[in-house]
Amino acid sequence: MKPMKRISYLILLITVLTHPLLAQDVNKLIKEKQVSKIINTLAADDMRGRSALSPEDINKAGAFIEKEFKKAGLQTMEGLDGYRQEFRKIKLSRTSLEVIIAGKAITEDRLILSSGAEIINLDSTTPIDTIGKSQRLFPSISALGRNGGERIVLVDKAHAEEFKTAQHYLGRPKIVDPDAKSTGSILYILDQERPSDISVKATQSREMITMANIVGVLPGKSKSNESVVFSAHYDHIGIQEPVAGDSIANGADDDASGTTAVIALAKYFSKIKSNERSLIFVAFTAEEIGGFGSKYFSQQLDPEKVTAMFNIEMIGKASKWGQNAAFITGFERSDFGEILQKNLKGTEFQIHPDPYPEQNLFYRSDNATLARLGVPAHSISTDQIPTDPYYHTVDDEVSTLDMANITAAIRGIALSAKTIVDGVDTPSRVDKSKVN
């Protein structure tokens, strides 16, 4: 046998023999009972929906994650005294709103105010835009928000149902940096002809709040200056309008399932001790209100030293391919997905490209900040999001989840990460010139 053929044969033989052993290890070390215990704690009613806007609620969940990281034997991140990575923001909460058109007050069910200012005054001299019947409401709102400036926007009554959803999200308290200047105030009015006389007066209270990511580190051996991130967001949307007497949006799938995965993976890698690269495990705060946790986290790192990011988002229910399968967002952005697929050959688990490109999921989760900096940062999910009836509702309960699916997904992620964690494979970088 020729030398090159002999080497290829040996590599193939090692791969064939190693996969069953790895699968045995992962099955022994990541157990469904453990997974169920963690997620039931994170999604319990006493966590009150883990809203980042309610420090007393989300801090309880954060304290639980800290304890789990300590059990896993994780070290603290350089520069931190503990697992909490704190940062401060200003919460602006609306205290009054009065809109008068031609001497008549407009009821609040027809209004949305989006503003980073404490005192808002708009009038007939304010530029007026429209969102017509044929336009899409949410993309239009996003575009107007990015453009900034003072605006009054008239929304066609055809958008009445979506307008209610927009009221819920844009009507929440606004989070801004302590030294941020106002980017302008936008008032949306449903079913209103162009007014000749309008007066808008509003006020907002200002409160300094402390937010915290929960971060733990498993130092690498030969490549300790290179990092692999495993992440999920532990916040959710908190207390909502009651539905059948239930007002707690528990966020069992979104994203207690992902946070459970991060904790389970921390314990798994701590036990097998094979990581040549340093592993950072992080539970992000404030994903649901603008991704503030992941943005702050990314500012504390040198992105050139981050080899890859496994962001885990909603793995509580079977994928469109059934159990033992997940998808990654932005498959075409790097060869991250191809490496995962290679590592999973010979196992029961499969990784697929994102089947929902129209949802723009690559930029809708906590991977986006590091991806924009060139890191091969991707989200992994099993959720059939276009048809998920529990997404962002009070019905996102543990009872709707498939514990076997969550456990299989965590095991699959552990196996798929092997060569990246062990310093063998380095995914190609995301092209920063092609991100948005």
C-alpha cells in the first residue's frame, strides 16, 4: 500500500471508529433528565417571563445560570469578578401621550409612538409620511426607524391587525445608552387622512437600569488565545395581556431551550476536557428588545480571536426534517456548516441550511453582531418558525416542548463542534462587505 493511501486509510479508519465512541460519550454525559430539570427551572412561572426590562425578574434567571456555570467548573472571563458581565442603560417609559387633530383627541388604540426623547412635541410642521395598503407594515416601520428624524406616519386601515402587534413591540419602554442623543420621534396613526392641524405632546420617564450577560470560560490548551463561543439569550418578553387567565410568557422554547443547551454543553466539554481552543459560554440578556447583550459582549472581544460562534435559538420542537435534525442560519456565509456536516457523518444527527431565507434569521438573533465583524457566527435552530403557534405567546410553555428533541439537538451540536473545539478546523470568515 502506498504511503498516501495508507495515511488516508488510517484517517478513515480512525473516523469510523471514533464516531461511535463519541456518540456513546455524548449520550452518557448529556441526558434528557438533566435537560428537563434545567429548562423547567428557566421557564417556570416564578421567573415571570424573564423580561430584560424587569431586572428583578431576569436577575433570578441569571442567578440560576451562574450557579450552573459554577457547577460546570467554568472560570470567569478576564476582567470580571464573577460570571455577570454588567452594563448600564437608560429605560425610557412613556408617561403621557396626547394627540389632537382638528380639535379632536385621537384614541390610543390608533397610535404608536417611537421615541428616544423624554419630551416629545410634534405639530403641523412635522414631515408626514404614509404606509399605504400595498406596502408591508413592518419593513416600512424598520426603514423609517433607521432613517431617524421627526416624523408623523399615516398607516392605512388595511394594516389594522398588524398595527396591534406593532403597538405591543414599539409601545414597550425604549432602551438607550446613557449618553445617547435622541434619534427623533415617530408617531404612527392608524386610519387617518392627512391632517391640516395636528398637535402631539408626550413625556417619558428616565430610569437607569443594570443589565447583565452571564459568561463563563473553559480555557483552552494549545490554542487558548483562540475562542469558540456557545451562546443563547436567556431573556424573554415577560408579562403580557392575559389569555385564558395566563399572563406569563414563559419563553420555554424562546429561548430557555437554547440556554439549557449552553449550560449542558458547558458541563459536557468540562468533563471531556478535549478543547484546545478556549470555550466561552454566554447567556445573553436583552435579545428581545434589541440585542443589547450580544452587542455589549462583542465589544469586549477581539473578533479576530473568535474562531466561531454557535448561537442556539429555539430547539424545543422537531424540525421540518423531524428529530435528529437542525438548521443553521447563513449557511452560505462561511464553511462553518460544511464543517459541522462533516463532523456529523456517521452519527444520527444532521445539519441543514436554513429553509426559511425569507425570514432573514441570520440577522435576527445574537449571532448577528459578531457576524458583522467577520466572525463565522451562526444560529442553530429546529423551529418551524413560519408556522409555530406558540412563538411570542403566553402558550410557549414547557408542556409544548419535546424533551427528546432538545436532548438530541444538544448532543448533535456537541458532536458537530468537535474539530472546531479541538483546534483542527477553522471556519472561513464571514465577508464583512456583504453583511447588512
